[in-house]
Amino acid sequence: MTSLAQAYHGDRGGPGRARIIAGVVVFCVGAVLIIGATLVTTTGLLYGTDPAALTAKRHLGGILAGLGVPAVMLGIFSVLPSGRISKAGAVFGGGIASMGVALFAHAYPCQWTGSTCAAAGPDLTLMTVGMYGVGLLWTFWALFAGLATTKIRNDPGGTARIEVQKLGETRYIPTQVPSRTGSSVGVAGLQTPTPSTTADGGTTTQQLRSPRPTDDVHCGTCAQFEYRRTSAGIRPYCREHAEYMDDLDACDVYSPRQ
């Protein structure tokens, strides 16, 4: 029988714990870099209040902020649902932005707009800003595309598939969405009854019951079965043995629900 780990976690979307931790770490590093850039540029915390150190403040602050912004975006992106292509696009955009930061570190101040250096080289302002902007836009577009193309969980779009495993045999039972005319198609050959209208305008419903098959004896139909919330998420729990379960094989004290 399929284990509960596969049933509840096998194909489920969403980030794992390691991915969430990595995303939070990258986000926090980016936030610290941006805060550090602000403090370095606007205060005398590192270079003092000497006006001659203004260039050094801007140089270091620009590098820190330039690295912090894509790091924050990548941290947010890593914990959101997205495909491999979107993730690769975000990393590629972050790499382009990092190259723009490296070019800024080389160009500022002598190859920057308004430079007063005696031996100033070619102006690299436009190239630097353009490369950094392209990197950020690429990362943002990958984030947007990843969110826009992600299939929302619990929204199968009007279709469903039921997998039945019995004695090593797997059968797939297609189902249909109930029509709005009142009739519907059930599962495994059972048809849901249609409400009938009474003379006074009300409706009466017919309750359909079927005997429990002998192969339906498993923990999921036991009276002692329940779900409990843990630090790792919702897990199946057996009240009879007071323990969390790893499979659905029924024990000797199985008692079906009434």
C-alpha cells in the first residue's frame, strides 16, 4: 500500500523547509546589505564626517545596495512556487545585476559622470546603469512569469483523477464535473441521485448508501483515525495506539466508523 508520506507529500507543490530557510537567509542578507549601504552613505559610521571621504562612502554604499536589491528579490523568489525555467531566469538576471555592480566598482569615480579625476577614462555610467537595470528587470520578469504560470493548488480546472490500488493493480477512474442541470456522475459506478420536486414546490432528497467493501479496511476508515497538526505539518494520528502513522495498514483493533 502506498505510504502516507507519498500520499500526502509525494507530488505536493510548494517549497520545502530547506528551501524556505535558504530563501529567508538570502532575503535577510540582502536586507542587511541595503541597510548597511544606507548607514555608510548617510552617516559617519565608517568614514567619519570628513567631506573628503564622500567619494568612498558613495562607492561602498553603491556596491552594498547594488548587491542587496537582487539578493532580496532572489530571497523572495526562492520561496514562491515557480518552475525550473523561471528559477534559472531569476538566477541569470541576478548574475547580470552583479556584473553591473562589479562594473560600478571599477568605474566609480573616475569613469563616472561628473568625474574630476585628472586621468579619467571613458565614461561607463550608461553601460553600468543599463547592465544593472537589465539584470533587475530580468529577475523581476522571471518572478512575474513564475507566479503567472503556476497552477493554483486545489484548483484542478474541472478535472480530477482517482487512483485506486488493489492487490498490486492500479486503476485510474476518470470523473466528470457535475452539470448544472441537477444530475451528476459519481465515482466507481455509483450515481448520485437527483433531487425530486414535490407538489408544494419543495424538494426531497434521496440518500444513497452502499455496503462497505471488504477491501476498504484500512486506517483511513477507522474510528480511531484523525489528523493532528505538528511542527512538520498535518499528520495522521491513531488514538488507539497514541502515535503518528507511517502507513494505512489496519491493525487488529480496527473498528470502522459508524
